[in-house]
Amino acid sequence: MWTGNPGVTLQVTDLKVSLIRLSGNEPLKPGDSLNLTCDVNCTQSSSQFLWSKNNIQLNTSGPVLHFPALTLRDSGNYTCIWKTSTTSGSKTISLQVEDDAGWSIWIIVLVMGVLILVIVAAVIYRRRQRVKIQKKTMEKVLRKHRFQ
């Protein structure tokens, strides 16, 4: 509690940052959406909220930091800084977006499979072309020898 000029009392209790998921309770994955919410019980209404990520101030303000679709780059430590004209406070929450490695592996396997198929098809095509050329050459040589 802070008491200033006569009659002015500011009471601040329990500053907290909460993670509100908009889909499920599994580990955070790319594409998930969520809100980080900075809650403070304060008797003064002129509060200012600032956000930082890994100690770098973000270009956003307000009590809610919205993530419509998470990416791996969103992982980090987020801090809500709460200020009034007379006091301030901050709380930090860690956000970890996990790579869905299963999909990554399947995509790599699929791409490698397609590449192998393309290479095998190219090798078969070139061999068939060589056989055709050799066959035509042989036919020319046989025709030439028949007429001699």
C-alpha cells in the first residue's frame, strides 16, 4: 500500500502473469494460439502495461499479449511491466513452443523418397535411350553388311 498526498491511497496486491490457452492443454506447438495476461489488483485505474521478451521491449502495450499462431521463434521469457505514476512492478513467465518433430521427420522422409524416385526414373530413362541408340546403330551396321 502507498499513501501520497492527503486522501490518496494506492493499494497493489498480487501482480501476476497468466497464460490463457485458446486450444487444449498439451505442450505448446507451432500454430497454437494463446494470450498472456497481466493481472493486477489495483485501486488506481491509470495503469500502464508494457511487455518485453528476453529483456527486449516489445512494440505493444496493454494487459493482454495475443499470439494468434505461435512459431518456434515465440519461445522465450516474457515480462509484463506494470506502471502507474507512483509505482511499478513486473512479473515474468517462460513460454516454450515445442517443435513437432514427428511432422519434420515425415516431411524429410517424403522429400527424400521423391528425390530417389526422380533419380531412379532418370537413370532408367537414360539407359533406355542408350539401348535405343545402340539398337539403331546395330541395325545400320547390319544393313550395310547385307548390301555388300
